[in-house]
Amino acid sequence: MFLKVKDLKKYYNPKEQLIRNLNFSVDKGEIVSFIGESGSGKTTFLKCLAGLEKTNSGIIELNGNILNDKKTFIAPNNRKIGFVFQDYPLFPHLNILDNISINLEKKFLSKIDYILNLTNLNHLVNRYPDQLSGGEQQRACLARALVREPDLLLLDEPFSNLDSNIKLTIQEEIHKIIKETKTTTILVTHDIRDTFNISDKILIFKAGILQQYDSPVSMYCNPVNCYCAKILGDLNQVTIDGKIYYIRPEKIKLSENSKLEGRVERSLFAGKEYKISVNVNGESWTFFNDSPMEKNIKIQLEFENNDLIEFDSTCSNFFTSN
């Protein structure tokens, strides 16, 4: 494994640990997204990786080198880690070329043209940060990190300041750049929509505790607990023979000969589809349909039993309407 984290703890008060016994590993070239609500410890963990915060215990190993353990603490400037912050901290008095090459070691100077072409900034090198769009500023920060050939790239909420109309394009561009350079990457975000298209694996964090670490598909289809299931997308509660199950909206289909009936409550436009809310035996479900449906009409629905998700009884109160 290229990056290994073992038994990592971080706290300012021992009774309120921000990171609790964190264990995971990353292969070289993988993109891993950390997901969690605000205050869950995501950004603190990035700072621990970068050496901007000291850990209280545990081991961080990168590319065969120990960065943190009981006896070792490698300074941030010696860790070969690139950090791209969410507010795009470019020097306003320097053009883009100078921003990227500032304090650059001579051995990396030959990489500048390659990185400029890869990030599509070669025609913008003489512009200043205030003359660039948000996406261009972000690519400039990414270029500044990648030209130094880091062993690990850290991205803190990289899409939070982008308009929704360009976010997907920027995600695709960043994914292409990272994969082209084969740079191992940790991405932190609170928005699951930022991760499905870009991540090889997702790590879900809550209150400093790792909840699940898996591929996006496996995690979405097989969440290990209530928190992971809910943070990854909508769920419907289904009661069968007195037992509670859950199912994703896209797994529910209209039927012409099903005994399962519901009454339409509303239709919401959701892009190319409509999100239909329906009352089924007193339970509120949602599913997707190509066209809107008239309120209060009765419809028949069906699903496959192998699409049901089952949790223990403590989950029943988690999926309540807001």
C-alpha cells in the first residue's frame, strides 16, 4: 500500500477526540474521497497528513517513509505532499506562471510546460488571478501542487466555490489530470455528489470515526449502517410482514399488475426525470418517472426483493422526515 494510516488519534481534549483510531490504506494513483458533515474531523485529518497538525498517537506512512509515529515527525516541507485549499490561495501580485513556479526547485523547472499543457493553462500564463475564472484559479492551484511531483495530493473542498453549471466539467478535468500524473489523492468534501464521478474509493467519517471505506458502487448498494445509507442518497422505508427494510428510489418501478398500491402526493422536476412522492400504506416513498403524475391518483408499484437493504432495529428512527 502506498499510504498507510494506523491507529491514528487526534484531540485537543482527550474526552473529545476529533479522530479516533483511524485505520485505512490507499494504493498508488487512487483517488479517495472523505465524506462527512461539518465538524466530523475531515479537514483536521488532512492537516495531520500534511504535518500542519500533530497527531496524538498512531502511524502515517507514505511511499515507504514514516511521517508520524511515537518517535518521528516529518516537517510539512519535507513530506512531498501537495495541498490545494478550498479558497484558491494564489498570490494576487504574481501572474499564473510565477504563481506556479514560485520557490520551485530547479529539478522541477523542466516539468512546467508539461503541467501547463495538462491543466490547459498555457495560454493564461501572463494573466493574474483576478483575471481568471474560479475553475481556472483552481487549475492553477492544482498545477502549482503537481509540478512539484508530490507523493500525495490533498484537496480540501475543491468544488465548494464553483458554480453548479461548471462543477461537473471541472470534476472531469481534475480527474483526468490526476489520473494522467498517477498522483495518489485524498479529497475532502461534505457533498456526496462531488465524489461519485471522481473517486476510486469513498471513506465516510462521522464524529472522527471511520464508518465505511469502499468503492462508490459497493458503498451505495451495500451501506454498512444508517448513517452511510442516508448520506449516500434517498431511501424509502418498506415494511414487510412487520419487518422494516429500505430501498433506493430508483429501484421502484411502475407496474400494471402489482398488489402494491399507493397514492401520488406530488411530482418534482429533477432534470431529465420527475421525482414522484407517493403514500404507500401510510409510508412516504419516492421514485423516478419520465413524466409528472396527477396528484391523488392511485398507482401500482413493484420492486425486486434483492434490492432491499436491511439494518438492525436501531435504524428505524434514523430515516425520519425533516
